[in-house]
Amino acid sequence: MCERTVRQELLLPLGETSPAAARAWLQVAGCSAHVADLLEDATLLVSELVTNAVCHGGPPIVLAVDCDGRRLHVRVRDGSRAQPVPRSPAQDAENGRGFVLLDALSARWGVEQEVEGHAGKEVWFLLGHPGPVGPATT
Ligand SMILES: [Zn+2]
């Protein structure tokens, strides 16, 4: 976390308005000092991941963002342990798109189970400016 913006979390309702709520929140919660230019990509990805969580996951859906001064770290947690399955867009345009976008836009991404003692899974991604390669700060 950076000196300007502390880590923030949002509990999202499970419904069709969730992706819009997530997008709106990210515009405010994202660190405008360091990662303003990353927020557009972040918003697109968050929208996809929240949509997936609503359609295929379960409550609670929690969105969290962190800035480390150079990169934006975004997590979308939901209450379902079911692993999201990347599918090719040709097979399933709706569900495959999120992962294609993650590959294209994020520096790194992944899926974790039972993060910090929470039941369910978390899909996370890092958006960042190129810099020295070092140990992951996740
Ligand atoms: Zn920052």
C-alpha cells in the first residue's frame, strides 16, 4: 500500500447492478496519485471479474484495491470454491472474455483459494508500470 491511498475493500451486492457499482467505486478508490492511467484497464477487468463472480460464484463478493506506489493490485473475492475455467472465446464468448482480457492487460494474475482465512476463492491481478524485477509483493 502506498502513502496516499490505503487498501480499500468493498462488499458488493449479488446482482446485476454489481459490475456497475464496482466500476464506480474503483474510480474513487483507485490511487489517482500513482495509478490514474491504469484505472481504465482496471475498470474493464473488474467489470468482467465481478460479472463472473455474480454469474458463477457466490456471496460474499468483495472487491479490494491496493496501490504500492507503482502498481495497482486488485482482488475480486467470492464465496464459491469453484475454480473459474478459462475457456476460449470461440467456445463461450461471455465467460472466456475475462481471462483473455487478463492475459492481455494485466502484468500478472492468478486465482487463489481460501485467502486470509476467507472461504471461497479470489481472482487477483496486477497492473503496473514496468520496473525492476523483484519478488512479488502480493
Ligand atoms: Zn498510490
